[in-house]
Amino acid sequence: MDTARGRAVAVRDAAAAVWRTAIPVRGRAVEVRDVAVAAGTATVLVIAALTGEGAGTPTAGQWLGYGLLAAGGLVLVVRRWAPVAALVATGVCAAGYQAAGFDVFAVAYLIAVYSAVRAGRGVVTVVTSVVLLAALPVAAVAAGEPAGAARGVLELAWLIAAGAAGEALRQAERRADEAERTREEIARRRAGEERLHIARELHDSLTHQISVIKVQSEAAVHVAEKRGEPVPEALTAIREAGREASRELRATLEALRDDTLSPPYGLEQLPDLVRQARAGGLDATLAVDGRRRGVPDAVDRTAYRIVQESLTNIARHARAATASVRVGYRPGAMTIEVDDDGDATPRSAPGHGVGLLGMRERVTALGGDLRAGPRAGGGFSVRAELPLDRTT
């Protein structure tokens, strides 16, 4: 039963997709359903005329009437992007084939009325309908048909019904749009409140600890220099890392408090990351292949974070002596590669830490690809491919 229901849903979705498929026509997008409605209406009108009373060998005037019947239906193909033109054209065709002696109900005009009112052209629709209601009795008399009052009342009732349907749907769509805007505003407000909450938590939990590290390391360096003792490279690296962490935390907190700002970290800061890694005792190098071109802000930040996290993992876990960072530019994409000569082997389990998970989430959100794992010759490799032709 579930399989049959799933197939039915799939068929329904496929049919709906085809029904709404857009066909480009001279810079306009005409949907399949518009073509189907226009062709179907024209066919119904012509068949109604062919099977009506007095059908026989067509005269010259009747051939003109058949043409107006078909044109009145086919013009509905433009009813979405030119509702007023479709309204006027179907009205002229309706009066024309009535004058040619075809007593066929103006179905095409009713559809045009519905479309025009739905598009918010109510005043034009009323004026055009009044003119048509005045012209139809004259056309009937010209064709030798009686202009009955009952027929006029029926036509007026159908026009009111078509207009009411179009207005009802227009109001429903307007309310749906307002509800969507309201949901978006609520979501933005909640996101802003959450950002402020995260900013407060980060400030309370990290600012003090980072400040302590920064102050203590600077004091230790100052004491060593005052005594004339050599300053250990590890202590210098701690001081620089503390300063950088303090700057980065401040920028991140500002960005969280104002979502129009972005932390000023990207590809331009990669040399600083490599220098920090060297200061910590890692023989790190940076190479750039290709000519740099415009890089979206999100890609710029993600590339920086990938290199930052990779070098941090190497320093903490890899027990590596060297590391290489390569940035490659090619049409439509850029690659980030970070390799080390640590103790990881092809038989080692691939990394699944929080840092790698965060990198993968960032890359996936941009539509890119991330591969991380032990290298064949030993060590660990992180390779990310980021698209440059998308904005996220």
C-alpha cells in the first residue's frame, strides 16, 4: 500500500512539474498549463460552433466567425503576463463571432476576466465588461438574433462569478504573502536574539580565559627580556596566539551582534597563519597556484577556517615536522590542500573530530567537497574544493 501511494505521489509531482514547465517565447516564459488552457478553450469554442444549430457548409462570414472563435481561445496563452491585452482581445473576438451569427457563450472572455482580476486589474475589467455587455446585444441584432433580457442577466451573472473567483484567489495569495513575510520577520528576529545570546555566552566564557593567557604570556616574555634571558619560541608563540585569539574573538562578537558585519579573516590572512605555525615549531609553507580572481565572502572565510583548523590539528595531534598549504585557482572553483608528515598511516582511522565535522559542514553549505584522511605515503591530508560561481 505504501509503495502504491508513493508511486501515486511521484506521478502527481511529476505531472505538476510538467504542468508548470515554462516555455521561453520571445523573452517571455509561457507555462505548459497556459498553452493547454488556450488550446483547450479554442477547441471547445470551435466544436460548440460546429455542432450548434444551423451547422452546415460554412459561408465566408462563418469562416471569419470560426477564426474569431479560435483566436479568442488562443489569445489566453498571454493572460498571465498581459492580462489586459488578453481581456480586450477576447472581448473583441466574442463580439465579432456573435455578430457573425455564432451563438456561443464567451468562455474565453470569462477566463480572461478571472485572470485580469487576479492580477489586480479590477477597474479595467469592469470597464471592459460594461462595454462588452452593451456591445453583445447589438452584435446579436446585427446577426438577426433576438437580444433577450434573460440572456443579458445570465451573462452578467457569469461575469460576476468569474471576477469574484479571481478576486478571492488574489486576496488569498496576498494573505499568504503577508503571512510568509511575517514568518520571515519572526525568524530574523529570533535569529538576531540567538546571535546576541551566543555573543554573550562567548564573551562570558572565553574572553576572561583568553585575556589571562594573553596577559600571563606577555608578562613572562617581559620578565625574560628584562633579565636578559632568551625567550623560548613556544612562549613567543603562545603570546602571539593569545593576541590573535583576542582579536578574532572581538571581531566574531561584533559580527554576532551585527549580522551585516563579517569577521575580517580570509585568504589574505593565510600568510599570518603559516607564520604562527612556524613560530610554534612547525616547518609550514604556503603555495598559491593560478591567478586569484573574485572570491565570494563566504568562500573566503571558509578557506581561512579550513587552513586554520588543519594547522591547529597538526600542531595538536599529528606530531609532524612539516606541513604544506596549497591554494589553487581554476575556472569556477578553488582548492585548499593542507598536508603534513605526521604519524598518520593509510591504516589509521580517518579523522572524525569536531574540527573536521565543522569544516565539512562549512564546505557542504557552499556546495563544495571535502576529503580528509591519511595519505598513502604517511601523514594526513585535507583537501577542499569550493565553487566560486555561487553566492551563499
